[in-house]
Amino acid sequence: MDKKKDPDYIAKLEKAIEKKYGSEAIQNPRKYWDEEKEKEYLQQLKIMAENQRVIDEKNEKVEVDGVFISKKLLTRKSEKRICPVCSAYSFEIKDDIYMRKFDCCYECYIEMAVTERENRRKVRLETKQ
Ligand SMILES: [Zn+2]
């Protein structure tokens, strides 16, 4: 189920916000809130949503290439599918993991890793001379 539509989830969020900002914030946000608080509130929501997501992800894991990742992550629709580096469009699970971890597809990651290694080696060679 979409967490945003889950009534329990909203209730939990409100409870947490109430704890932090006082009950007035829930009952009459306009009166007590300014832009700064609104920003803080949104930030708070994001953090809580993220925490909830992490908890959910821990519940169900599958192994892909020796790495345990959440089954939910693999099936999430909003998942990034286009590599920002090479613009490749991929549905491969492997690319999914690298996209999430390194913000690029598997091939780009390898490419970057190799380039970085070569650069390091070059630096080492140069300093030896
Ligand atoms: Zn790529």
C-alpha cells in the first residue's frame, strides 16, 4: 500500500509532529507556522518517511550478486531507470543496485572505478620518479 494513503502512517506522522511542535501545530498550522517552520516540518516528514522506508526495506531482502537488497526496492515503480552518466535505459537488477548506490549504471561504475584506479596508479608512478 502507498504509505501516504495509509491512515496509520499519517496518524503516526502527526503524533511525531505534535510531540515536536506542540498540538497547536496540528490543529491550526497557519496560525503558528511560518515559512521556516513549514520547511522544518517538510524536512521532518521526509526524514520520517525515509526512516519508515528503511524499516520496510529491512523486512524483505533478496540476494543479487552477493549483495542483499530489498525486494521492494527492485519492484518500486519510481526507480531510476536512466543512467545520468551514459543515458542508458536499463531494467537490469544489477544496474538498479549501482544506480542506487553510485548514481550510475553498472558499466559506468566499472568505467569510473577503472579510471580512478588508473589515475591513482599514475599518481603513484609519478611520485616515485
Ligand atoms: Zn551508465
